[in-house]
Amino acid sequence: MRLLDGHGFASRSLLVTGHGLFGEVRLAARITGLTSNATFGATAQSGASLGFAVSGLPDGVTVTGQSWRTSSAGELATTATYAPDASTNDLENLFVVLTLSDGESIQTPASIIRHPAPVAGTLAPVLEVQGNGTPSVNLAAGFTGADLRYSASPAWITISGSTATIADALRSEVVAITATNSGGSVTVDLAVSIAVRAPVEVQVSPSGNDTTGDGTVLAPFATPQAAQAVMIPGDTLILRPGVYDPFEVLLNGGAASRITVATLPSEVGQAIIRGDLQQHVAYGGPGVAQDNATRDGIRIDGKSYITLRGLTIEYVWRNGVFIKGAGQNTVTGNHIVEDCLVRHTGLSGIMACGERPELAVGANDAFRTRYVTIRNNEVTQTNVVTDYNDTVTNSFGEPGGVGEAITLANSLRYAYVYNNYIHDSRQYGIDFKNHVVDGEITGNRIEDVVRYGIYLDAGETDVRRILVDGNIIQRCRAGIVIAREEDGNDSGDNLIVEDIDLVNNTLANLSRVGIHYQRHPNKDQQDIGYFRRVRARFNTLYNTNTDGSYRDISIDGIATFGVNRAGQQIVSGIELIGNLAWNPDGQMRMATDVAGDPRFTVAQNHNVRNGAFVGDDPLFVDAANGDFNLRAGSPARAKVTTAAYIAGLYAKDSNGTAHVLPTSAGAYYAAA
């Protein structure tokens, strides 16, 4: 067999020996009909009619047979002409083996089989309004060619086969779509415009229909889940009166386009999210744990810019509202919960956290949830007994939840709890605990809570820069408690209570203590970290030790702290200034044995000094009915005389009236 000495596409010669009569003869064979490809040169193009040509045959020698072949497929045809098919032999090397009449054979150089290069057409622009679903484009409509593969630049378009899917997000952009096959590639521009639509209200009603509904007044959806499928940032999910199962908020809003779940203004409180407090009939039967979406009344997990307004949430297995971050090194938040009624919950009424409280976070954790506002809500009957917590015991040895009415916890920064009414509830009223920094607890009314009205707890990390201002706390075990429940773990000097201001609070009819700075007897016994710059000014305490054997104010327990591992004083900058305390029987009991200790300042108060003593009646207007303004002639007037004590945060009383020196002790200003 004679082989050509090269593999080019042009005719080339081969030295043939063994024909002595003719001397040296140059014999050449080649494939004819090749197509010139702009990218690859001469190509055995799919569908083209190919032949062959032979030159330099000796006299009398003819071609008696031909075999079209590829190295992988073997013989394809024995005809004089052949049309290759790239659908089966794409990118294979095509050649012809020619049989000569003298018994010899020769082979042509190989040519690569390729599809014809694709040809560009046009793609219709995508012009959509956000919220109308996910647009798709048939890319094959913009090109002519076989075996095309598509790509996009920029690559935010998702391509599957010949279908491009465009995310429902605001954009105006030209995307280059490239079609490629073995013959080459070509690009067509695709213009995409997803425009803003005006925010809409998407309505849900128990009488609605998730299949036929469209979210309008006349055709509401039946469930919040179905409604969310058509919503975009800026929309409001309107729950019409009726009862709904617990649900999860699945969408993210934006700074100027919040997702809101609310009622109509005339229907506040009439949309009821009702769980299955004990029997789990709706969620799996007795003893079967609910999933994340249904164990809380409304769950917001790893989302941002959500508002809940005007809802009733009740009989929930765990938390009424549960807000959680998205995980480590991810920041979510900017949530508002307002004007809601939350009642009968197995854990907290409203809980917001960076991470679930049972999971540890470090003191340097970068605050997974930020900016949460909880305002103007009513929260009651939390931590009730359910079959979730009936084997859990609280500090009284009773079954039930161990949360709070309102909980802010575990890697959260910028927490604001305003003007809520919390009452008739187990455990605590408001708790900021474990890595909560920069927040305010102001204007809340807390009544008939079994344990503490307000609890600030560093936990195993820190609680810092918290303002507690203008709250009214009545008929609880304790008014305001500040502690570090470190649980005996080695938190080192990252265990911090710092920059806490208690201002203008009214604490009345408490069974054990009004203000307590606690060194926890079981969980804070290491000399580590800091407890510093905790300032209580202009608070009113009335009847705050009804049990008679405890203390109206207790702060000297933290005086037992020494120096931390850095060699610095753990306790410093502790203040009791301008406060007023009084019990109806005149018997005062204080634990403020810090005289001469430079870490403490106890000054210009009324009835605040260490030990048991008979106080001076401050002459409240009507303490029995909650009027703690001072009558004329009160000995608590003109008590504060130092200008620095009424600067900044302390410039006004609980009613917003500016202090003028000399000013009165307590939360209610009275001129001298």
C-alpha cells in the first residue's frame, strides 16, 4: 500500500517504487470538494459532496475501487462521491483508500469532518416588568446551524440546552449570546430590560384559592406561601381576617423596598396566625416534632428588610415570631415587628437572634443580625407548658418554656425595643443576652411577669452600649437585673458588661428587688472580663421588696470582683445617682455597701444607702394608682445639684421635661 507523505489538504506527491520501466513516478491523491472554513481552513463539511482526484498514475494503471473511511468508524462508503455527516462523525478524520489495477493501493491525506459554521440571525429583546415571573428565551431562534451550544456574557443568564432563563431582577443590559459548533462560532446580541413595577398589595384570605387566585381583592390566595410566589421586594402581603397556619417569610426586601406582612388598617389583629400549641394535630400528630417552618408562628430565617404589622399570633409551639441570621460571616437584618398581639407561646413571644441561642457564638463574632426594631406590640402568656417543653424545668422547678416575652440574643447589633406592653407572662419580660451590642429598651410597660422585668445578660460573651429608658415595670419578681451568666466556661476577658444606662425607669410593686447588679452565684465566679460603666440615674422605685427579706437595690455583690487576666479592675464606673426609692411602710433595705470604693459612685439619691433603714416619704401624688410625681414639699425635690449629672442622656425626665438644677430625684421632674 502506498501512503501519501503528508497530511495537508492540497495535492501532494508520493514517490512510488517497484515500476522500473517508468523510473521514479510522483503519484498524488487528494479529496476534492472541501469547503474553506474561516476558522479552520479546508474542511470536510457536513453535507458537501466530496470526490477524489489522482495524479501521476503509471500508464495503464487505473483506480478500480475506493473506500471512504474514518479512523474510528471504519468504512463509511465505497462510492465515487461521498457526503459526510457531522451528526454522527463530527470532528473525525475522513480519508479515501484507493485500490489500483496493479494491485497496489494509495490513501489520501485526512480532512476533518465539521458542521457548517453557525449563521447569526436576531434575538427579540426581552422587555419585562419585575414580578411577572422568570422570562425565558429560545436561543435557537437567533441562529442557523446544527449541534449548537450556547453561552452568554455576562454569565448571569442560565442556559439549559437552547433555553435561556433570566432571573426576575431589575436590570437593563445587552448580553452577548454565542452559538458554537465544530464549524465555528457566531455571536448575537440579546437586549434584556427588567423594569420596576410599582409595589402592590397581594391579598390572602382563608376563603381564597391558591390555584385560581391572583392576589387581587376579588381573587385572593388562600395561603401566605402561595402569595409570596408572585411578590417582589416592595410588595405587601395583606392577610384578611381569619385564621392561618404558621408560615415562613421566604423573600428578601431592600432598603427602599421592604417586604411587609400586614393587615388592612381597619382589620388590625383580625388576621390570626394560630399554631398547634400542644397536640400537633395539624403538624404530624402528638409527639412529632414540627419542622422549622411551622414550629414558630412566623419564621424569618436569613432574610433582610421584613416588616410584620398588625397581626395576631397565638398558640404556637415555640416562638411567636422567630428572626434568625443566615450563618457565620453573613449579615442580615433590618426587621420591624410592630402593632402585633402575640400570646400563648411555648417559648419567647418575639425572638430575634444572630444564631439560635443554644448555639455558641464568640465575642468577636461579626454580628449576624443587625437592626431589629420591636415596637408597639402586646405580648402575653409566653413560655406556657406544651408537649415541647413539658419536661423542661425553669428556675422554679416548674415545666414550661425558659425564654422571655421579647428576646434579643446571640450575635445581634442595633436592637430597639420600644413601647411594647408585656404582661401576665412566665419567665422574663425583655432580655438582651449573649453578644448583643448597641440597643435601646425604652417606653415599655411590663406587668405581672413571673421573674424579671428587664434582664441584661452578657451570657458567655458580652452585652454592651444598651440604654434602658422610661420603662414602667410592675408586679414582677425583679425590676431590672444585670448579670453575666457565663455558665462556668472560660470566656476570658471577653466576658463583658459595659456602658449600660438605666434612666427614668419606674419600678413598682416588685416582690424582691428593684435594681440588681448581680454576680451570679453559680455562673460568674471567675475573675475575668469587665463589669464597667453601668449607670443608674433618675429611676423611681416604689414598693420593690414586698417579700420583705430581699433588697430594693442590690449592687454590692459585684464589689467582690477583683482584677482580670489583663491585670485590670473588672468593676469600674458603677453609678447610682439621682434615684428615688420608697416603700409604703417606710422600711428600706439596700445592698449598697460600697462607701469609699472608688469603683462606685452613689450620690444625690433619695432613700438610697446601705443597709436597713427608715426612709423619708417622698410624697408621691398618688402612688397607689401609679402617679409618682412629687407633691409640693417633697424631700426628694432639689436633690440633684451637680450639672454633670443632668448632661446628655440624663437631661430630661421620663415625660421629656428638661431638668433644671437643683432638680428632683426619680423619674419625674419637680422643680425645687
